Amino acid sequence: MKDKTPPAKKALPTRPDGVVTLEQVAEAAGVSPSTVSRILNGTAAVSQAKKDAVQAAIQALGFRPNPVARGLAGGRTLSVGVVTQIISSPFYGEALLGIERELEQAGYVPLFVSGNWHEEDERKAIETLLSRRVDGIIVLAGRLADEALLSLTAGLPTVVVGRQLEGPQLYSFSFDNRAGARAATQHLIDQGHRRIAFIAGDLIHDDAVERQNGYLDALAAAGIAMDANLIVQSDFTEAGGMLAVSRLLERDAHFTALFASNDQMAIGACLGLHRRNLRVPDDVSLVGFDDLIMARYSMPPLTTVRQSVYEIGSEAATAMLGLLRGTTPKVELPQPELVVRESTRRMQR
């Protein structure tokens, strides 16, 4: 009687250092090594079942892809350059986290550099990334002129956040800052306020201009005359918000509510008001913009306009991965949402 036991599969050789090989993953998943490689690179047109089998094999065997080998095989470095502005900023910190997590899931490494809101620094940052042969560049806002940016990144997949540009292998998108600022100002008007001060950001930036326009839109729609004495420009920092309050009060500008163009300036403004013995919201209602984590834990918790900064970063990375695959990205950010907390109240007649 013949033995009908199927022959054991031939074990693949194990590397001396114990590292699991791509061939072992392919054997366990029942696919070819080239299929595993394409799935890891995100270029495989295979069924979801095969993708799931490969992922299960990777987890079971503890396989770690070799990014250097993958990059050499595909003619890529598997790195993406990211030009931020102030890398220590809580705003940019959330965006960078979203970029990092999205890229890492696809096997890419982000390289972060700061432009420091300075045109020459941004130029040097991009040139540094180009010298590292990154596969693409994500630019968060910045001061570099559109023409200079397009010239530096010509022919390289590029995603620009915060301004609208057109070019080959380039995708740009921005949040609806104007609608968000209009909603913030309208909230204060709905609370009975007519003397609403405004702290603008640096108007060299599109988002600062759009937020000021949204403030003016809401005033005009309510029939409230614009008072230039109630508008002060600052720099999007906490210190800038505090100094802006001092400038407003030194002008003897009478206001019952204050809208700051971002949460950082709003929190600085809150301290500035406190030092002048003005209470939020009893004496002055206060609204910010962004809904950073700090807004939820400030005293009092800050009414603000929510834009998911983390999601903006994540969507920027997703758009970059689309460009790298040769597809046209499509980013759909959520609409601005007013988050009402304890820093605003109805004006007492």
C-alpha cells in the first residue's frame, strides 16, 4: 500500500542572521516573490484576498521590508521631503504627525526641514531635500514665491498645502479659511456683540487674508461698519496675541468680543486680557481658529473653528502617494465647524 501522505514543502533556506526573507513571505502566502514586492510598493493590481494573505504572512513571520533594497529595485529612495515652517509649532506638529503616519504605512520615510517663514531658508530646505534625492516634496504654506517654488520642484511630485498652484506633477489644496472666519464672527454677532476686535495673522499668507475677509464678510452681512481701530495684525504666535491685545487697549479701542486668527494668538490674547484685569468671557468673549489640542485645555476652554490639522497632514501625504503612483489625487477636507466652549457668552445688556 502506497503512502498517500503529501510530501512536505521544501523549507526555504534561512539567513544566518535569522532575518525573514521576502521569498519566505511569498511561500507562506502562496504567491510569487514579485507579487509580494509589488504589494509592498503599492503597485500590485491583485485581489484583496492576495493582499490579505501577504499581510497575514508578514505578521506571522515578523517580516521587515528592507527600504534600501526596495528603493534601489524601484529606482526610488522611498523618502518624501516635507518643508514645514516652525517645526516646534503645535499647529505644524499635528500636521507632521498626520504626514508621518500616512507615509509610514506605505513604507516611506518623511524628512522634515523648517523654512522658518523665511524665503531663503525655504529655498535652502528644498535644495537640501533635492540633494537627498527624495521621491517627492510636501510644502506646508511658506513664503517662497510661486514661480520660485515651481522652478525648484519642476518634474518632481510636489504637494502644496495652503495655496493654489498649478504645474506638472503638482497638487495643491487649502482649507476654507474664509467660511470658518465668517462662522466665528457670526457666532459673536449672534451673542449680541457689535464691537468685535480682530487679530489678523501675517497678511503675506493666503490663509491670513482669507480669515480677515471672512471677518469682514460677517460684519457687512450684519450691517456692522468696519472699524479699522478694532483690527490689529500679528504673527500667529502666543506672544503676538498678547502684544496685539496691548496694542488694542492702548488705542483705547472699546470692544466686547475678540476674534483671533488662530488658537495660539487667542491663548496669548487671553493672558493679555487677564493682565489688564479683563475676564474671559465676562468682560470679553474670545474666539480662536484651528481647534488645536491646547484649545480644549485652556482656561477657560476656547471657542474656536475646527479644522483637522492632523487630517490636513494625512491628506497631504495621501495626495503625495497618489502622485507617486501616477494617479490624480482628490482631497476633500471637511467644512469648517464652530466649536462652542466657555470662552464666549451672550453680551449682557
